[in-house]
Amino acid sequence: MLYHIATYGCQMNEYDSGVLATMMESEGCVATDDPSAADFILVNTCSVRQKAEDTALARISKFKPFKRANPNLKIVLAGCMAKNHGESLIQKMPLIDYVIGPDHYRKIPDILFGNPVHASRKNSAARTMVEFDSLEMYKDASAKLASPFSTYVAIQRGCNKHCSYCIVPHVRGPEKYREEAGVLREVREAAERGVREITLLGQTVNAYRSGDTSFAKLLEQVSLVPGIERIRFTSPHPRHYTPELIDVLLGNPKVCAHAHIPLQSGSNVMLKKMRRQHQIDDFLRITEKLRGANPLYGLTTDIICGFVGETESDFEQTLEVVREVQFDSAFMFIYSPREGTESAREPETLSEEEKKERHRRLVDLQNEITLARNRMMIGNTECILVERPSTRNPEEWVGKTGNFKKVIFRPAGSVSPGAWANIHIDDIRGWTLRGTPAEE
């Protein structure tokens, strides 16, 4: 039997899809990239923005011919969208067989292969599992590797922050931390299979705690696993950058010199309305310590334009923080109300044109900074983790630096994914660094 997984959203969803893949393969199924050939289609969804939901539903609607051709095809809608909308999804799209929330993934094999109570397509309630009555903790879980040399390992689920614009706590539930032993077991298993780079995942990943083990201590433990040479993590929260953690980030050579720290706004007034639980001075103290120790430390971020009540002064403060921090890149979003969140109950204070105009100004500024930050890399020799051939020219290869910059180079000899290469950075084309192999 063949299965196909379509994934939308964040790296947490990518990891969850890896867990689903492991479950399906434990039942003897084989993955296929062709949904028309599949016996089971699992769509792992995101609810952070309406566009993500619309995209997933549009994709599912294209499966109708496959259902007609194969009446035994089972379609599962999983993930955050399942928790957010539940049974109504089956009513809206009857071709969906099951709607399974993020805390019920382990029941999917039983539903698809072993439990006849779920076989009926008449009772939609029997086909829906979305409540938080069984909280997933990734106990004994192992996700299918994201690649043979680099993969994700989830250490935390859910979120306690309740930012006023964010639906994650409603669909992922409260923070839950995976036991340290389980994390290290999965990291060791990945290393034994050739993985060299690990990315630790969590909604507020640096809030992690297991007994006496803090996130900083966990990073140290992961760095001791034989074969693991690079460690990344996402997404941290500014509130949980402890002195202990910063010491590890700057002192452990296996922890990459890159952090994605969501800013969201440069205005303390907006941060309070967003319920972000930190202020700009807190954020700047973190970035100053990281960049003070290493001017090329990679800093990336998320920023929201046009939040409810944002004044021109608030937005100018955001621009000023962007100028001061000099982010290497940023995900910049135009605010849109998300049903079910606190901020969605407030009336909009800006027109779409005003929000778009602010977004344009922010993007223009960040583009200038990104180019300037990339130029700082020219002349350096960087250790690159090779990923794949370039899609534009298969004679060239793509890899990333420790500070998370993409580099394209033409190898001097044979090269393969997962190899290390010392590359001299000598040019920029567009937003991408280019280099040549350095002499030994």
C-alpha cells in the first residue's frame, strides 16, 4: 500500500509529518510522491493564517478524481486546521474520511488499519478526533529523517504565551516538554544513520525544561552525541534567553551562530497589546550580546506590519529597531485578524492600503540590510554543509554556512549531499552568496 503526505506550515508540522511517515511505514506502507497512486493521503495542515487553510482545502479538492478512481482511498486531514475546525471540515468536504488533531496522531494507524468502529463514513463524529483529552508528548516517537544528513527533533509542543494575534495555543494546547532521554535517543538514532546536523523544535523552544535539564543543558548534551556536528533550534522566545543559554550559544562550537528571534514589533506599546511578555530593551540586550561576541552572528526574525492600533510612531519604532539590530533576513507579514484570537475582536484601525504601504517600506529597508550583511561575508572562507545540486545549474552545488546563509559553488571534484566543503566567499548574485573551493 502507498501513502502520500502533503505538509503545510512550520517546521513543527514537518516533524509531525515525519512521525506520521514512520507510523505508516511501520504498517508496511511505502511513500509515494504521486497522490493519484496513493491508498492513503494525509494532509498535515496549518492554521496560523487563513491563506494556509485555503491552500490546504484547495489541494484536497484536487483529490476528488483520485477518490472516484479508487473508492477505497482514505483521505486524512490532520494538524492544526483539524483542531481549529473539527467536524465542520467533513461537512464542508465529504471526501475527507478523517479529521485528526495534533494530539491524536498515534491513533491514525489504529483508525486506518485496525479499528472497525471508524470504518463508517456515515457518522462524521466517529471520524473526528481533535480534543485535548490525550496530550501528545512524543514519547518513544521517531520521525522519518528530513534528509540523510540533516533532520528535525521536536523537544516541546504547545504554547503558554497566548499572544493576542496567535491561534497556536488554541490548536496546539499548553506547553508540554519531551523527556530528555527521549530527545537524546532520537538524536543518537539519527546520528547513527549519518545525520550530522540537528534542528531542535518547539513553539517556544528555549523554554524547555525536563527535570533539572534546561534548554542550555540540553544543547550541551546533544553536542556530546557522536556524529552530530551542527545544532540549530527554532523558534525561541526573547523571554527565555538566560545568561546560561547565551554562554552556551557563544561557547559551544557545535551550536550554530544563528538565531531566529521573533521581534513582531519595535514598539513597547504594540508588544504589550500583542501580549509578547518582553520589551524592546530585553530584545536588544540579547542581540547585542550575540553580535558583540561575533559581528557575523546570524540574526533572523518575524515582524508584523499594521497590527491593531499601530500608529505611524509605533511603525517608525519598528523600523528603528530593524536599523539598529541589522537582521540578516526577516519574515515580514501584513497583519490580518485570525478568528478565535483576542486581537480579532478589536476593530481594525488601518486600511489595507496603509498596511501594504508600511509593509513595502519595511521590506525595502530589510532588503538593503540583507544585502549589506551578505557583503560582509565576502572574503571569508566558510565551512559549508553541502545540501544538493543547484536547480538552475546541476554542475553547481548549494550549501549553508553556520550562520545560515546559502552559498552556491562549483566543486573542484566530486561532492555529495552531507559533505563538508571549505568555500571562499567571493561574490553575491541577487541575494545569494557565491564561492569557490578554498585551497587545503
